[in-house]
Amino acid sequence: MQIESIYNKMTNSKREVVELLKDLGIKWSYEHPVFVWGENKRPRVWAPDFYLIPFGIYLEVCGSANFDYDYRRKIFDNNGFRVIFLHLYTEPYKWTYHLIRYLQLFTNSRYNKLSEILRKENIIDIWNKEDFCCYNRKFKKEELKDDCKDCKYGKSCKGGCLAVSTSMTGKMHCDPFCLYQIEKQI
Ligand code: SF4
């Protein structure tokens, strides 16, 4: 029901992208917000059109042939976000090819990197490294921030979802979408 209403509010271009993602069986979320530092270190929250969950990649559907998207591309690059810009207006017959080709290249490069790492080191040794996932393993309650600081679940919860926390606040261990906090306010 909710997906249906989001879909109805989308532009035709975005719906075309949704149809392709459906055909490819790729799970996505819509306008997932990300925290970025703009020029002059100005903090911003932007919402690229689609987040491709299995790839960790964002899509921007460029809605106008005349708009200059270079600035957005530069800011995303500077902040380490991988974003594909789809130009449905200027490349009506090519954008699907570009997207599929990019995802293929990305998948191959991820696979190659992983194979290279595993050729050098055994997965069990990697897992047992002292610094592996150190943000979790070496976590201390004092690292909790904002509303999580005094939370009774802080030690085990570690401040909720790290991805949401960093993308929404720029800080780790203070997930602002915590259900426990929302419940307390009701
Ligand atoms: S995310 Fe919620 S439950 Fe977890 S530590 Fe923060 S306030 Fe507590």
C-alpha cells in the first residue's frame, strides 16, 4: 500500500527506473537520506532518488536536460558516496544499458577485490583480527552520543544502526530513528 502511494507520486522517469529495477529483481529504497558536507564544509542532508540495497549504490534520476548535475556529483564524490546519474532525457535509449553495465562492472570489481584478499589471507584469520569491525568490538558505552548517551540499552544496542546514525547525524552511535526513543515521546 505504502509502496503504491510512493510510486504514484513519482515522475514518469522515476517510474521507468522502478520498472527496470523490478525486472532486474534489485531491492531499492526511495529517497534514502544521506548526510554530506557541502562546499565550505556546510552540513547538508540530501536524498538521492534510489538506494540500491544489494549494491550500496545510489541513483539520481536527472529530471531536466538543462540542469547542471556536476555540482551534486562533485559533492557526492567528495563525501564518498557512489552515485549513478541517469539521464533519461538526454539518453532515452542508453540509460538502461549504462546502468546495467555499471552494475556489472561494479559486481566484477567487488568480486575481484574479494578474491584478491582471500588469496592473500584466510577468512578465519581475517575475522579473528583484533581490529576487524573495531567500531563494534572495541565499542565502549562512553562512545554513545546524543539521546543514546543515557539509554539503559546503550551497552548492548551500541546506539542503533550505524549506517542511519552516520548518514543522518554525521556521528556514530546515535541512531535518530530509534523506536525506543520514539515510543518514549508518545
Ligand atoms: S538507539 Fe535507541 S535503544 Fe539504542 S542506545 Fe540509542 S536510544 Fe538506546
